[in-house]
Amino acid sequence: MNQPRWTVKLTYRHEDGPRHHTFKVEELFELQDIIECGPSFYSIISMEIAPSDRCPKVTVEEAAKQ
């Protein structure tokens, strides 16, 4: 089974302090359902989106040459 393309880390505000939730998604549009169906989006402190390890690590200049 292939690893999804994106790793998303959502940090939510809780009374006892921030809590982190990590999701793996293939397409970024999947975030809409995760956010809308989760705790109130007003409680989101931050969202980090990064390519998974399956994606090659390239610079902006290297990607422009492809």
C-alpha cells in the first residue's frame, strides 16, 4: 500500500493545553472534510502541511527544470 502524499498536523486549543492530531491524505481537498467534521475550526491553533517521505526532496530551482 502506498503512503499518502501529504502529512497534516493540526493543533487544537483545549482547556488543558494544545493537542496535536496528525492525518495523512493523498489530496489536499480531503482536508476540508477533516476540518469540517472535527472539533470547531475556531479552536485550531495551527495547521502544518508537508509532503510525505514518498515525495522526492527538491529545491524550487530543481523543480523548475523538470
